[in-house]
Amino acid sequence: MAPRARAAGTAANDVTKGRPAAGDPAVAGGPAAAGPADSAGHGAARPRLTREKVLRAALEFVDANGLAALSMHKLGAGLGVQGMSLYSHVASKEALLDGIIEAMTWEAQIPPGDGADWRDALRHLAREIRSLILRHPAAAPLLVSRPVMPTRRLEQVDAYRTLLMREGFTEDRALDVLRTVYMYAHGYALAEACFTRCADCGPWPGDQLSQMRRVTEMVPRDAPDHLLRLAMLFCGRCDMDEQFTLGIDHPGLTGRRGRAAGRGGRPPRRLPGCA
């Protein structure tokens, strides 16, 4: 058989057997045959992943599916990549969890500039922390279970410390007050998220009959009637916004500046009734 005829016969056999023939673009490096993605305008280029995109996607995944469901494989699938690709941006699953905390703190706000009343600033800080936790109730336990202090959170603490010291607080006292506000707001909001937004039992009901049923499920069956009534009053008739405000308005949070001298060596000014 002539060489040209032999080559034609070989190409025909290759096509019959499903193999690309010599000179096919898929073999020669030319444009591949159009696939499903290419049939609609050659498909869209996959967005380039960054660490920030990975962390934001992880936080959104936990918001939607819960912390226990998070895995590198599932997160990668949601981003349109293999799970192993994520290790170019986070070193491990543990680093991803720390990164979720970092992503939450990107929402942290810096206090207003000069002229802001320090009491109002502390109330604003407490409400902001509570709002953050209630926006991300599934991820929020990471804030108190992992020893991480991201840069944005430190910048926020620094700004509030500066504000308080400008108002006459000593540095030690300013940090004492800030720790108290942080701990109060985190503790309250985490308890609120767990109690009123329980994933297994649904949100806390608004009507009294449903509240009574929920409280009845919470207490022992042999609880005396007066304790059942107390549980209903204690748990069922709670305005979480009002309770939170009661806490941040407590003099222990906003009523003292500290015992050391303030600006210019003057003793810091006291609120009426404060020692």
C-alpha cells in the first residue's frame, strides 16, 4: 500500500476506534473541540482565587450549613475548584477556622472620631459585637474557642483605647473597661444565639402559648408548678434587646474612669455617685 493510502487508512481506523487522528487539534495542540462550556461562547474564565475570597466563602458556607458541615472538599466544590487547591491559600483546616474568625472581624468598626461621648462609644461597641455574632451564629463560637486576635480586631481595640485615654482614662483602666465590654457582649450574644436561634429547635417563638410549650420542654417533667411558672417568667418574657441595653448601661461598664491621674496630671473626672 502506498504511504499516502496507508496513512489515510490508519486515520480512518483511529476515528472508527474513537482515537483522535494525527493532525487533530486535540493532539497537535490546536484549539480543542468545543465542549459543553465552550458551546456557549467558549465558557467563562474561572475567577482567580485569593485568600480573602476563600475566607469569605468559608464564612458564607458556615452561615448556610453550620460549622460541622465545613470541609475543604465541600468548600472547594462551592468555589468550583478541587479541595486541594485551597491549600495554596490556607495551610490547613485549622488555619481555615482561624481565617473564618479573621473574616468576621473584617466587619469590625472603628469608633467615631473626636467629639464622641465615651459612654455612647462603648454602647456602640457592645451592640456591634452582638450584631456580628447574631449575623453569624454558626461561626460565632469560634470567637471564644480559638486563641486568635486578628489585626482588624486589634486596630479596633487600639482605637477605643485611644478614645478612652483621651477622655481621661488611664491605659490600664481603659483596657479593663474594654475587656469587660468585650466579654459581656460576647457572652450575652452567644447565649442569645444559642437560646433564641437554636438550629435544632428553631427561633424563639413570639406568642405566649408557643413559648409556654417550649419552656415546658426545657424543664424536668416533675418540676413543681411554682418552678414551672418561674421558668416561664424567666425564659419566656425576655426582651433580648432590652436586657442587653440594661447590661451595657450598668455603672460597672460605663461608670468609672480609673484612679490614676488623667490628662495633664489631673485626676480623671468622676460621674456623680462614683468613688
